[in-house]
Amino acid sequence: MMTQGYYTGISGIQANQYGLDVIADNLANTNTVGFRGSSTEFASLFSEKLVSSGSAPTYDEIGAGTRLQATTMNTQNGSLLNTDRFNDLAINGNGWFGVVSGQDRYFTRAGNFVLDEYQKTDGAANSSVGRLTTTEGMYVTGTMLNNFAYDSQYNYSAKSDVTDTGAFKITASLNTVPLTDANEQGPIELPTRLAYPTEPTTSTKFYGNLGTDVAERTMSANAISPSNDQNRIKLVFTQSAVQPDQGVSWDVVATASSNDGTVLYDTQYGTAVFNEGGGLESFSLPTINNDGAPVSVDLGSAFGGVISSAGPTISASSQSDGISGGTLNKYSINSDGIIVADFSNGKQSTIGRIAVYHFQNDQGLTRSGSTLFSQSDNSGNPMFWTDANGEAVTGTTISSGHLENSNVRMEVGLTDMIVMQRAYQANAKTVTTVDEMIQKALSMRK
């Protein structure tokens, strides 16, 4: 039995050595971004039964030592570190980022991502994109929209007289990104040259009071041309030579020109007739050519636009559709992981979304590196959480410009190390004591 005590002590030494190894690894990664600390779980070894003699035998057990049963992941969130870089991401709550390397798929809490750059289309100038990757070169996964496309002839310059061809351009401005299936996520690719294309003015509406006591009035409106120039639509109202019995009639001359008036693109003629109360009864004017884009002129109807009454003259105003073209200013990532492109014309559009994966059992994930984990039979397959309508949701919030620090608490680790050290020393003392007893027993035979 003294021999059993010897091996029991050794098992304790070995188990506590493993425990110290785990604690040492935790403390070594106190400042490792996204690190998940581990805790040790011990279990007793099989015990040995003793049978006593006598008419009523009793059974007693002596344990055979201990063993390391498992190491469990600490799922508590780490503190957030501010970085102010949009591609540094932290998950607030449950969930994992997904990264891929070839056919290998991993999951991590470390969001210190970087952008690599490569030519998306061989031989196509300025078709480069930045792929969101880990520092080891693994690609971050998510859903990319198809609302942008490469145009080799697109002029990326904000100036119409400068040619800088080749860029991706938005084909549809969107404000959300539905997640596809968890198993269909691909690399995040952000175009380095992304444009919000020009939407030329197609209609412009005027407001104001022409009055009745002057012979001529002028109104003007801004109009965006297909080449992204800010042009001007000008209306000159002159009271007609022949007036109706009631109300007033105006001859209208419309011109489309450059903003400074040096280039004239088109001139059109029409007539506006107002009733006795000053409300518009009829207006005829063809569309006017704004450097290649036809623009319709709208004076409203009745009293809902331009009027001609004897009351106080109302300063003219106008409202035009169309959007000036813009180039990419920056990318941002919101709390749902949605990637938003901001443009120089003040417009925005979503283009993709960072995926956040969930598991039935996070403790079942297999550690594949300091901050990388892979799925196992115990963890189950990665999945997306869904809302009441069955739509995939992030299930947590993402902080852009922040990193999650290691969740190892140094004070806890140091305390655990002291406890483990005492247990190690106690088991070592058991071994030396049993050894002395064995030596004593052997010496008794002499």
C-alpha cells in the first residue's frame, strides 16, 4: 500500500503540473488580442476496494490518485481597446468571426484585421480590391452584395475635363445587407476605387410669384449633366403681346447652359397662362437638353408652384432631381457588421456584411492556435441566430475601431498559480514521505 501512495502522489504532481502549464499559458497571453483563457478540471482515478475478514465483511476504498479530465474555455468577454481603425473589430457578447485559409475554416474573437490588395480582374486597370484578412493572411468571411460592378470606361475623376478611367461603381444604392446561409459565406472584398455614379437631372420644378405689374421675370435652377457638371436651367418670363380677357399670359424662354453661362446647350420656347386669381391654367414647354440629358420643366398646377397674382412677389425657388457623382471617401462598419461606403457627394451605400457565427456548444470548439478554434462534433455546426421572422441576424453587436483584449484576469491567474503550486508541493511531499517509509520498511529486513 505504500507503493500505491507513491503513485498517487506522482499522479497529483503530474495533474498539478498540467494545471500550472495551463495557468502559465493564460498569463503569457494576458495581452493577446481575442485570447480565450482556459481552466483545468480534475477527476479522481479508480479506487481500490479492500475486503475485511469476519462474519460481516465491510468494504473500504482507497483512491488511486487524480488526473486532468479537461480544460474548459473561459467565455467571459475581454475588455475593449480603442484603436480608431475601422477594420479593427470586437464582438460585444456571444459569437465568433469566421476566417478561412484554403479549405480550412476557423473561428476567432481576435478582430485585429488588415486589408491586403490585389487586382480583382486580370488586365483591368484600377480593379483592385482590399480583402479583409487576419495578420496571418486568413480571409475574414461574410456576405457581399452584388450592387457594384467594375466599369473599365468609367471616369473616376471628379472633374469632367480629367480622364481617369477604370473603377467599380454602385449599381444600386442599398441600406441593408441580408445574411446568406452560414455555410455560404465568402471573403470580404472592398474595392479600393468605388464610385457613386452620376444621376443626371431629369426634371426641375419652379416656385414663386411672377406678379402682374412687370414685363419680365427670371428664374433659374441647378441641373446635373451626364458628365457630372453643375449646369443651369434658366426661365425668362415675358408678358405676351396678346393677353386673355381674364388672367395673364407669359411667353417663356428656357435655356440650358454651363453654370457660368459660357456654354449654351439648348433653348426652348413655351407659354404659361394664369387665371384671374393667379393660378396656373396651362403651361407648354418641350423638354430641354442639358448637355445630353433631357430635362422636363414643371411649374406645378393651380397655386402649387409658380403663380402670377397682384399680391406680394414671392422670391423664386426651384427643386431638381439628380445626384452628383462621388468617389469613395471611406468605409465604415456599423454595430450589425454592415459595411457602408461613404462618398464625396454625401451619399452612402451598403456593400457587404461581416458574419458572426454561433454554436450550440462553444465549449466543444477545438483550439487550433492561440486565438483560432475549429468546429467539432461537440460544438456542432456554425449557424446564424434568427429573429421572429426567421431572418438571420448578427445576434450581438460589433464595435468598429475597437479590439477585444484577452479575457485572462491576471489576479485570478496568480491566485490559481499559488493554489496549484501548494498542491504540487503537497503531492511532492507525499512522494518523499512514502519513499522514506519504503526505505524504512526495507531497512527492517536487515
